[in-house]
Amino acid sequence: MRALWLAVMMAGGCAKTQLHTIQVDGHDLQVELARTHEEQSQGLMHRDAMPEDQGMLFVYQDVRKRSFWMKNTRIPLSIAYIDRDGVIVHMADMTPFSADGVPSLYPVKYALEVNQGWFAAHEVDKGDRVTGLDALPQGSNGQ
């Protein structure tokens, strides 16, 4: 499975991806970090797949309302918006290639994208906690 992920990452132009472990309502999840404006702008665009227990965590320096879209993103994703304390404040499913914004509704410091259905399969819901965030490198810009 990890070999497939490496092949997907190389095809997407991200051959040097480092994964970090966080816990979402007690469930381990390996995440790729998007901390710079460039990483955040690229997101999961142009990728064909993502392993089941992996995702992308967008880490920001500031706390504010965010909005994501799925332009050039082929993978059906779900997003969880997370406040500075690690609490999920909003969740949504996103449609591949959609240019419609999916707003956070509340100010957040993190956004977590996973394969659509991952949250439901692990019974993760609004109000649940994400831990392990403090151990991660933080955002490198104010985006």
C-alpha cells in the first residue's frame, strides 16, 4: 500500500512527502502536511488515489474562516475544519472537480481532507477531537 502511495505522490509531483500521525477521535491517521501557500494551493489536485488511512492536513498560522474547492481534484473527499484546540467545528463531503466553495462556517486553524466516507466509517462527527496537532510543524504563512 505504501508503494502505491509513493507512486501516486511521485506522479503528483510530491516525491519527498513526509507523513505524520495524528488521532481523529482516537483513530490513527497518517497525514501529509500542507503548510506553505504553494502546498496549500496544490492540495490533492491531480492525484488519482489516496490510501485509506491517510489524508492531507492544512496547517495555518492564523485562525479564520476558510473555504476549499475541488478544482482539478479527482478524488472524492471529505473535509473537517478544526479549531485551534483540535475540535472539529464543521464537516462536509466535496465533489471532484467542483469549483463551488465549501466554507468552514467558523474560524479554524486546520483543515483535514480524507477519502470520502472515512469519517463516517470511523464514526467521526462535529465536536470530536483531533490530537497530535501540537507535535506537528506549524504553518509557514498567514494564508
